Amino acid sequence: MKFLPLLRANLGRHKRRTLLTIASVALALFLFASLRTVITTIGAAAQFGSARRLVTTNSTGFVLPLPVAYANRLQAMEGVERVTWANWFGGRYGDGKRFFATFAIDPKSYLDIYPEMSVPPDQREAFLQDRSGALIGVRLLDIFGWKVGQNVTLQGTIFPGDWTLTIRGVYTPTDPVINDDALMFHWDYLDERSERTGQAGWYILQIDRPENAARVAKAIDDQFKSSNAPTKTGTEQAFNASFATMWGNVGLLMNTIGMAVVFAILLVTANAMMMSARERTREVAVLKAIGFTDRRLFGLVMLEAGIITVTGAVIGLGAAKLLYRATNFNAAGFLPGFDVTWSTLAIGGMIALLLMLASGIVPAARAARLPVVAALRNVE
Amino acid sequence: MALVEIRDVHKTFHRGAERIDVFNGLTLDMAQGSFTALMGPSGSGKSTLLNLIAGLDRPTSGAVRVGGAEVSSMTPVQLAPWRSRHIGFVFQQFNLLPVLTAYQNVELPLLLTRLSKGERDERVRIALGVVGLDDRLQHYPRQLSGGQEQRVAIARAIVADPTLVLLDEPTGQLDAKSSQEVLHLLGRLNDEFGKTIIVVTHDPHVAARAKRQLHLDKGTFVEQAEAVA
């Protein structure tokens, strides 16, 4: 503690340089935390899914529909407790600049199968009763200022025309991985107005026991193998994971960018620390002449590097944690549950530690090894 | 027994292929409470001798003892704390830390001791009082004149009550008035406080203030003079 004024004075010697160095460390760790959170969010989405839920799609690809008539046959399969289905609607609202997911669902069975979507009972009932009613994620209220009871008109992109829906309910996900900015409406309403009738985009099935998943999936796919629309069934988790792989090797990309940024900042910080140490050759020699040991001077320089990197880390990582949480960021619905995890903060902290060692060790060792007489002779 | 004992000291420097013998068997004693001026032309070995006594440099052979401790055989790890207890160093260019106030500069050597904050505060104020700058505690070096800076440097050198105060051209950067102030201060430190002082100087006025003058040339003493009290 008694060396604090000395440390403070040294850090304040070039205030702008110190602040810029802290700012670059903060920015580097903010970017690192942000990029890594993209990876962890995609990873969490890929992991999401109840072990008791299966997804059945067209075996050619999930963009091709399946007959809605499969619903009864699926319901009749051994081990299947509930069946629901949904269609990707692809609607646009207003100028379309703010994208959000729109689905047509079989309302009652869908909400029964997804208890993670919390809807107030009166709104749930109102939504179920209104054929042109819509259920929206809670975030859409904030984005568009919508209210329950309001009519909204979507422009269909896959199903052309204007589609006017009445907001009847608002759902709040109890699991952050579920999108909170989607809009859902009655599949019947879509089917009634669409030229392509009797088609379900995909089925979601609730089975009795998780350990039956493989058996039930095989039984389903075997049953429809020879039909016009053969199926492909897997766990909901595998289905979500297949979406994650559509991002490509985004993890490698994000990691590479993140590490490149950290490395670049390391060079900046190390350069600033070395400049600072070079400017103080005379002072280090004087301190040694006074009686400061090599070890103490090494420690003081490392401590300076530590204060810079730790301050930068606290600002950068703290800002990432608080900012995304405060703004409820979800990348326009693409990254629901975007939240900087504690493990990301821990890794960021370790990077800050490495940054401190890498940027401080050379100037610290230089200060410790400085030959006093030669240094004093040069400055005298 | 002398406070400083230099016995058969040899010191050789190498500059590329060139070998420079600064001392060839130098022997010297300095008594406790003495005030010695080391004079001589540039390159005569004055500053090297000061560095050897302070343990900042090591003789090629021979022994340097201060207060009975063999400085020349100490390791760097032993030397640093020894220096903080026994040596006060004053440089020609003052060498105050520009980012610290006069108070903080003087406090530096005390940070290496186990003194409490209160004890450190008392000593810093006394030291700055002795050099007549107790009204400049919170001034930074850039806010002080050259003479005041050197007096702060002297306060820093004496604050830990060292065995020896070593000064390397302490008036080299000062005008006549400031030089006189510093010389008066050195005289007080020696006379009133009994400090043992060794000063390297080219300035005959500084030398005149010392009780003993040693003239070095090419590593040997060519002349010694004792002041008449």
C-alpha cells in the first residue's frame, strides 16, 4: 500500500497514454466477450430441446412440407403422447427492416407441447378462440409498441397477400434460448387462405420416455418410407443443432478474429509499457541507488501492467456483461438468449492476466536488470 | 577504525578491445564524521570511487569496507537493503522523480523501511526542515528552482539517517547563490549532525568547505590536504 502513490504517479505520468492503453485493453476484451458470446449462444441453441420432443420433417429437407394428414397417424404411434405442427410463414411487417420469425401453428397442441412459452391464461384462451388471432413474443411489444387487441398486417413473402391478425396474447419464454420476438398465428387461418392446403412444415412430437426416442423415430420414418413424402425424424436437439451447423464454422471464425484482436492489443499494450519503461531508465537507476531491490522494481513494473490490464478487463468485460443484458440484445432475433456467460468472463480474465504478463514482463525484467552505474553515467 | 576502508583496490574497464585501468592498488581510509572532497580531472576515477563505496560498482580486486561491512563481497540482493540503510546519494542533476512531490521524493528511501506512516511523515518533515524547504512539501520538482531541487535531493539522501552521504558534483548545475546554500547545508550536516560526507567535485569552493581534500589523477592520489579547523 505504501507504494501506491508511486504507482499512481507513474500511471498518471502520461494520462492520455495510460487511458488509451486501458481503453484498448477494454475494447479488446469487450470484442472478445462479444464474439465468444456469439459462439456460446449458437452452442446453447444447438443444445436446446426437450429430451422428450422429436421433430419430423420431410426427408428431402425441412423446407419441403409434409401432409397434415400425417398428424393422426403420428398420434397413433406407440410412445407418442402429443403431436403438433407448424409452418414457416415468412411475413414482413412495415418496411421489413426489422426481421422477426412468423409461424403458423396448431395453437392448442403447440402451446401444450411447449410449456417453456408462458402465456397468461386469459390471453391464451383469447388466442385459441380467435381464428385470426396472433400470439407474439414479449420483445415485439417493445420493438413496435404493439398492444394486445391491436390489429397488425403482415405482408406474406411465401404466402402472398396482406394478412391482418389481431394480437390476442403475449408469450414470455421461460428458457432464454427460445426466441422472444416471434409471431405465431393459427395454422387453420393460413390453410384456409393459402392455395397450398393441407401442408405442415414440420411436426413436433412429445414422447413418453426419452430413452424411446431412437425407437420411435425409426418407427415413424419406417412407416412413411414408401409414401410420397417420406420423413426424417430426430430429437429436437438434433434438429436445432442442424440449424447451428448452417452458420458454418462460425466458431473458428469468431475465435480467430477474437484472438487476432487480443494479439493486436497485446502489441499495443506491450509497446506502451516498454515506452514507459524506456523513458524511466534514469529514475529506475536512481531508485536502485536509493536501495530499491531488483525484485521490488520488477514487482512495481508488473503491478503497473496489472493495474492497466485489470482496469481494462473490468471495463471491457463488465461493459459486455451489463450492456447486452441491459439492452436485451438478441441480434434481431438471430441470437436469442445472448448473454455473456461467466465462463466467458473467466476466460477474459485469464486473457487479461496473460496480457499483463506478456506486456509487463519485458519492461519489468529490463528495469530489474538495469546496470545502475552505466545508466547513471548515461544520464549524468 | 576508519568508517570507510579501501584496501588495494584495482578497477579495470574494457571498452571494446581497449583495457582501462582506473585504479591500481588504491588504499584509503576515511574517518567517521569526516567531510572529504574528491577532486581531479575527468576520468581520474572520482565517480568510480564513489560508486565503489556506495556498492553500485564492484572492484576488480581488493576490498571496500564501510562500517566494518565488506561491501565489495556483497551480492546484489544484499547490497540493495544495505545501501538503503547506510548510503545517501546526491547526484549532479538532482534526479528527483518528476511525478512525485518534494515530500514524496524525500519519503522514497523510507518506503524501504518498516517505519509506520506517522514515523515516515515525521522524518520527511524533519529532513525537509533541515534543508529549509518545509514550506515546499507539496511542490513538484518543476515548481522548484535548481537550488531547491538539490536541497530536496539532499533531504532524500539524509532522511533515512544513513552512515554516509555521497555527493557527485552537487553544485555542478547550480548558480553561485544556490551553490552557497548547498555548501552551507553540507557544512551543517557535517558539523551539527555529524554526518560523514564524501563529495566529488571540480569546484574549488566546494572543496574548500570540506575538511579533507583528495586529488586523484589517473587512479592515484597526487595530493592530500587537511583543512585547519
